[in-house]
Amino acid sequence: EPEKNSITIDKIRDISKFVSTKPFESNNKVVLIKQADLMRTEASNALLKNLEEPKPFVYFILLTDNKNKLLKTIISRCQVINYLSERENEEFDYTTALDILDKSMGQNLLTMLDSKEYLSDFQKDTDVLFDFLMEFYSSFLKFVKTKDESSLNKDFVKLYKKYPKANERIIVDTLDKIESVRGYFKVNANFELSMEELLLYIMEENYA
């Protein structure tokens, strides 16, 4: 974690030494970097070397409130997972959104018609919608990996249990697709067509 509002290259060098040897007490080693956006430039470049050729037993977790402050080359080598705050969760009415996801994963072709009016409301504030989608599938990944539902949204879990065929690869690929479609809007892509592309992608995955 930062010291005096920055993460120095010496900290990253310590991490490099830590991950260079195999674990003794478990199968993996985990590196958690808090406020990763406070890494100095030389520290970021040093970390990048570890991310470019990761050891199979090492997991890096970078926490940040502003991923745009991280090097793009670091972001490109990470799986981005967004989490909503409790306040944002309370303000977002996700009942219809869950119904749309249910129909998409269930390969219901009428989803496109049913979802157009609802999704159009998010054209001016896509972050609300995409933060929700990232939270839903990030939680789905946690559910598939751990089968622990105690800390997850109960309505989410009901939907997860409907699709037992879902595996880690499918969910991670869906998360990547969501992040990719989200990036379209930075270049003024058509909202409706982009959302149709995303829903079609989910339908084509083997959730059902």
C-alpha cells in the first residue's frame, strides 16, 4: 500500500522478489496492491514486467478508485472488475435488467424487442448500466468459483442457479465483452447497435 501518497519502485522490487519463488504453504501467491493508481511511473513500469510474463502460481490484484490513472499497458493485461457501492446498488432498479439478462442467457430471441425501450433510458448515462453488468457477472464468477452465496445479492444468486452450465471461461469472456462494448462509447458508437451486439454475444454463449 502507499507510503506518503505514493508506491515506490522499491515496493515493486520487493514484490518481484516475492513472486520469483514458488509458494511453500499453498498452491498460489497473491499480491494485493491498494490504491494502485498511486504507483510512480518507474514503479508502474517495474510492475509491468511482472504482468507481461506472469508466473502460473501468482495472482495480482490491483485496487483503484480511478483505473484511468493506471498505465494503459497495465490495464490491458488485467481483468477489469467494477464494483458498485451500496448506495449505487440501492438507487438502481435492476428488476428489468435481470429479466433481460435472464432472457439473453436463456437464448430468448425476443430479448431484443423487449429490451429496447428500457435500455434506451441509459443512453445519456451508460456508466450506471455497465457498472451493474460488471457487478452482476463479477459476482457470477465468484459464485461459480466458490459456490459461496452468503455475500452475494440474493436476486443475482437465483439467476445464477438457473444456469449451471456457466463456467469461468464463459463468464470471463462475457466480462471482457462488456468492457469492450463499454469502450465503444468513447468513440461515439451507436448505443442501440452496441447493446444489441452485447446481448447477442450473451445469447451465443453456452449459458443455457
